[in-house]
Amino acid sequence: MLIKDEIYGVYKLEKVLDELISSKPVQRLKGVHQGGASFLVNEKWNVTRYEHSIGVMLLIRRFGGSVEEQIAGLLHDVSHTAFSHVIDGVLKNEAEDYHEHIFERVVLESEIPAILKRHHINYEHILFDDSQWTLLEQPAPELCADRLDYTLRDMYRYGYISLEEAQNFLGQLTVVDGRIYISDIGAAEWFVKTYYKEVIDFFMDPLNIFANDSLAKVIKKSLEKNLLHLNDLLGQDEEVLVKIKQSGDQEVQRLLEKIDHKVKAEENRLDYDIHFKGKMRLIDPSVLIGSKLIRASKLSEDVKNRGHKAYEKAKEGVYIKIKG
């Protein structure tokens, strides 16, 4: 199977990856937006979990990761519910990891174990122990394929960076002992700047926060009224919206109708409708200088200052006034 990605190019994949990509759990992700409800208020905010999952798999492949780690990368988000992290707002889950709690159940109830078994691959070893996949996941503030892909993909799709910039940056990455590092401080400064565009200019964009907060209220009310059940959220975004609309419940309909492209949202600490404090997201990647790994903030005042500003912003949260 040949697969083409808008950032990483064309790759020929092994049969097992082909079968997993064609499976229902992975195909479902084509209808799950990575930004949650954001696409309802800005049609450009339209990256899907499927695109991200393919991207993570290909990044791992690019960095020399095994087929097993590529499988782990491809499937790492397979348990994301419709509208991704909106469910965490519904359940008041500050760690934003509901999908991780249901991951094993979602995998076991799918055809994934059977596909892997046919290829003589132990699915439990691959999928239920993330700690072994050092290219796929690393704790912040370091880099990993997951963090790299969603940053580059979102920022490229939304027009913050060019394809040339993304590819030039990828050329400055290196792997040491199975972990991804940057080989140039200029590239580190560029990525830190780009990452905080993702975190501050997208994740914390007032309109984005409004959309996710509003849809969380719609879903919460729908669950309380038994118009939806948690398992319904293991479908696609559009399927959940259709079920809510077809319920005929006027209270829920009114809440849903407020989420559209006409809404305006702005920051206003003195007069606000929403105060949002999300998960703390900071980045300070290690840079390989000779044979030494040194934190970018130790080498660059720019990185240090951006990290400080991002920390203060996250700690304070965003105060949002809704207009229209």
C-alpha cells in the first residue's frame, strides 16, 4: 500500500499497516476532528484524528522506528471519542485523558487484535505498554512523534507555517537512544515559537474555547436527559450531532444552535462569560550540541521567555466574552 501525507510525502507500507488503516476503528477517525468542536465555528479548523494518526506513524517510520512502534503510533488515538477532548470538558476531567482510560476496552472490542494475531504480533505487548515506545511518546517538555505531528500539522493546515518551514525543521531532528532531539538551536527556537502558536493562538483562542465549552454543555445535557449515551460518543462527530438534532429536545436544540460561524469571542478579564484553564502545555526540547544534550532554554533567552509567558498564560487562564 502507498500512502501520501501532505507533510511527510509518500511511503510504501507493510501489509499489517495496510490492514490496520483499513479497519473500522482507524477509519472512524476520519470523522473525528482533532480540535473538538472548533470546526463548527471555523471551517478551517478541520484536522482529523485520522490524519494525525497517519502522521505519527509516518514520523516514527521516518525516524527508524520498528513496525511495532509504527503500529502503536497509528493506533494511539483510536479510542478518542467524537469531538476528541470535548468529553473531558463534559466529565470535568482536567487531565484530558478520558480516551486513555477506555483505550484497552476499545481495542479489545474491535478487529484490531485479530488483525495483529494474523500477522503473528502480540497486541497486548505492543498496545498496552506505551513506555517502551520512546519515539511515540515522551513527557513534556521533550519532543516526541505525537507532539511534533499535531503541532506541525495544525500550524501548517491553519496557515501559521509553510510546508518548506516544516520540512526544513524536520531536517534538523536527530534520534539518540530512541528519542528525538534537535541538532540546531535556531531550529529549537523556531519550534518553540510554533508550538506556542498552537497552544496559545489555537488551543486558547477565545472562539475555539467557546465552541468546545458550548458543545460540552450540549453533550452533558444530552447525557443527563438520556438523549445520548457514552457509547454513542464512540461514533463520529456528525453521527453524534445528528442524534442530538433528531432528539427533538428544545432545550438542547437551543444550546446547539448557539454554536455557529457568526459568533464572536474575545478576551476580556473584566466582563467575561467563560473562564478557561486548560492542561498546562510547555515545551523546552533538548538540543544536541556535540555529544551533549542541553535544554533549549539554557541556550536561548527567547525560548526561556516564551516558556515563562506560556506558563503565566496557562496559570491565569483565558477570560472570554461572547458577542453575537
